[in-house]
Amino acid sequence: MQLSINLRSLQGGHEHFEKQYEPSLLKGIGGDLFRVVSPVTLSFDIDRQDTGRYQVSGHLAGELEVTCSRCLEPFMLRVAPEFDLAYVSRTENVGEGEREVEEDDLTTAFYSDDQIDLEQLIGEQLHLAMPMKPLCSDDCRGLCPQCGTNLNLGTCSCSPQWTDPRLAALKAFAQKSKN
């Protein structure tokens, strides 16, 4: 299956693109953060701008398996990010040296050899759609800090009070002062 789009094959200045990619084609995208578990639908419009520039606007949708930040259990997360990117040739950016990042740079992507790498586009958008701290549910209780029991599945007999052993001498001093 094609994971790139050839810019030379565009008919006129505007074209609509829509495809569905099976998870097996997107195996390496998530690394340790997530795993693609359902077909990813990619839909976008591509418009030829001035020489060497293309505007790509659209969305993708899919389901990811991610690990909860609190209980460390895997769960399914539905994502559907939208994007609006300006693609410029990678050769336009060579040799510019150091410069300040401008707001337009945050929505600029690069293509080379008249090909837009759709695997890179999908991977980038899925990474950007990931929450900072993914949670299986808003009321996830997480793990017991002492024994590691998943508090969503059961309880433990650990003391909910944690005392810092480095402050033991101060606690003993406070107890003496009370007496």
C-alpha cells in the first residue's frame, strides 16, 4: 500500500485524498508510547500554492492502545486530530543556519523528491493527539505507592500515611516538645 503521495501526479491545483491504513502498516509509529489497533482513516485536501509549496488540510481518525499514567494498565484511546500544514521542499531549508522559530514554522512540514511521506504525517499527528498523561478514566485510583497494588482492582492493607524517613529526627524532636 502507498504510504506517500506523489506531488507530480496532482491534477490541477486542488485534490482531495482519502485512504484507510491497516494497523499492520503503521507498526513502528508509536514506539513505546502507543500501538495503533484499528484502521487509521486519513482524509485531506491538498492545494498547490506558489512554486514548491502545498497546503495540506484535513484530519485522521483511529484507535490507539496506550498505557494509563496512574495504574499502568493498557486501554483504548480514540483520536481524531485535525491538521493544517504548509509543505515546502526540504531543499528550500538547507543552509539557513540558526534563526528564531516563528509561528508559521510550527505548521510547516517538509517533503523531498516530490513525495509527501504519509507515514510521517500520520505518526506526527498521532503523537500530537496523545494526551500529556493518558488516563484510563478520570477517576483512576492508580497504584499503591507502597506495595504497587492496582487500586482500581482491589485494596491493600498499606498505611495511607507516608512519612519521610529523613524527617524522623525532626518528628522525634516534635514529640519530645509536646511532652
